[in-house]
Amino acid sequence: MNKVKSKFEQIGIGIHLLKWTILVAPIAITVGSSVALFLWLLDEVTQLRWGHEWLLYLLPMVGVAIHFAYKFAGKNAEAGNNLIVDEIHQPGGGVPVRMAPLVLLTTLVTHLFGGSAGREGTAVQMGGALANLLGRWFRLSKADIKIMLMAGIAAGFGAVFGTPLTGAVFALEVLAIGRIKYDALLPCLISAVSADLVCSAWGIHHTHYHISSTPNATAILPYLHCDAPLLVKITLAGIAFGLTAYGFATISHQIKAISNCFASRHKWLIPFCGGIAIILLTLLVGTTDYLGLGVLSKSPNGISIINAFHNGGVTSSSWLWKLVFTAVTLGTGFKGGEVTPLFFMGAALGNTFALLCGAPVDLFAGLGFIAVFAGATSTPLACTLMGVELFGGENILYYAIACFTAYYFSGHTGVYSAQRVAVYKTGPQADETAEHLQRLK
């Protein structure tokens, strides 16, 4: 009887795999193609801004235009990534398809005129909107649409960074702090890998990062070979990365809350003042390197993520300036994502920390790159895997230590306000306590 039952179970698993392979194939094709278009257009508008720096002075008016675009056409799409996360937790009105073209357009406009923002938010929102549309077309149940939405997140994230394994785990891990549900494991993996392949098939090439440092390994425990003094430095750096993530999330939320309080009757003033603030900040620092993505800079020797992997590539305050620029941009209503700016903050802070404590600059830039992101989104597993996908697996122990430490020291304040608290970071708590914290958020 048990053998017969086991046989039927395997057949059911095979049918499940076939079903979700068929369902996520359209997600992978549409999201992968949309992300490819977005990345190509993003490169074009970045080059255009570098060639016409006066565009920055139009940023306040562009912010007003973005506000009214969402007011009259966006409606609940204004919630962005949080709407998708909320819809997965508690299905309601769905994720409107208008979110995809609207966030694509407004993100490109934000970057064209000098806002400091990322790209993952746009990719994830396009993925969620398209996945929800396909779920309705296929007349799926609410439970299956939730899985489709998670597959859409995985597809968008995996394709935009060229990290499909990270995208799959991120979609599972980001929903609730301290808990991962595996009901969408296969759909997310298939979707992320396929979307990345589709994006690459369009000729999109992702930035390559390289860590050449190979720390000397000493056996401190049987079968565990690593640099013991370096472990201490990485742990301390992980604390700094976590506190930076906490600071960014807190400042961003506070800017948004204070802005809404002082401009409760005239919301359009919020992005207008935000644009003016970005202009003044740019004049104050005397460089445009903190505008846009920050992966590359207009000058080969400018401040950027790429240059943070080298001695002298950034200044000791570069991470802080990027934090302020991005918090103001996103906190006042401009569109984009937080992740690439978080990469910038982490890589720049890692560079600075390495120079202070005499550690390998490229290794610590890479650790900061993934660890600040891990702290800000409470996704330490996904970010450890991202380190492997981007930098190689030789230093995976160091990746894990930095990401896990940053995860704990970032607290429960993250960039996604819709993220639930399933388990406290300091240990398991009663469900009622976690729910109380969520209500406070």
C-alpha cells in the first residue's frame, strides 16, 4: 500500500512540475523581454543625462509630473512593491496591469533627470503586474495567483541583475522576516532562470564584478580553513553594514512621513521640493556621481560601484552621500528601486572600512555590496547566494558572515513596509507579538 501511495505521489509531483513549467513560461518570456527593454532604455537615458547635465534642473517639475501621473492613472499602483507583497499575503483587488508601463516610464524619467534610484523595484513591479494579468487570463485560483506573483518577483529580480538563483530565493524570503514558504520553490526557480535566459537572449549584458583577493587560510578548527583575524574584521564590518541598512530605511520612511505631514493638502509639493533638494545636494558635493544608478560614472575615475572595488575609487563619505541622495529621491515620490543604491552604499562603505582596518579592498567592497542589501531587505540567504553568483564561491563563508550579521543589526525596519514579521530576529516570539509589531509598522 505504501509503495503504491509513493508511486502516485511521484506522479503528482511530476504533474505539478509540468503544470508550473507551462504556467511560468509566459511570465519568463514577457518579464524577461520587458526587463531587457527596460535595461536598454536605462542605459540610453543615462548616457543622455551624462551628455546634458542641465537636465537635472528640470527634476522638480518632473517630480510634479510623476505625482499627477500616479494620481490620475496609477491609483493603487502607487504602492509599488508593497502592493505586490500585500497581495501575496492577503489577496484583494489584485495588481493592476497599468503598474508595469507606468513604473517603467516614471523610472526612466527619474533617471533621465538625475534622481538617485535603482532598478529592481521597476523589474519586480513589472513582473508582479504581468504575472497577475496572466493569472487572471488563465482563470487561476487565488492560491495559484499568489504563486504566480512570487514567480513574477523572481523573474523580475533574476533578470534585472543576472542572478536567477538569487531571484528565486529572494521571492521566497522577502515576504516575511524569519520564515520561508517553499510552496512556490519550483515556480520561482523556473521563472527566474528562464527570464534571465530570455533577457540575455535579447543581447543584454550585466555588469561583471571581480574579487581577486584570496585571504590566507589558517586552520582554526578541523576542516574549517579561514583567516581568523579577517573573520573578526568582517563581523565588525557586518555590524556597520547592518546599521547602514537600518539608517537608510529609517531615514527614507521618515522623509516620506514628514513630507506627507507638512504637505497634506498639496502633495505635488513633495516631489517638487525633493527635486530642489537633489539639485542643492549636487551643488554642495560638487559632483553628479551620486545621481542615477551609480554602477558607472561619467568619468572613468569618478565615484561608482565599479571603482569602489579599487583603492582610491571612492571617498570615505561616499556611502553616506549616496544614502542621503537616494533617501531624498525615493522618500519624496520619485520612482525606481532601492537595491542598486544599496549596492553603492555597501561597496563604498566596505572600501572605506577595508582601508581603515587594513583588509582587502575588493573583498570588503563585495561584502558591503551584498550585506547592506541583506540588512535592508532582511534576505540574508538570497544575498549570500548573490555573492556566489556575482563574485564566485571562494569566499562564501565570508559572504554569509557579513550578510547574517548585517541582517541582525538592521533591526526590523526595512525598505519594504509590507514585509511581515514572522519571527523576531532575536528569537522566536509569540504570533500575537509579531502581529502587534506588524500593526505598529
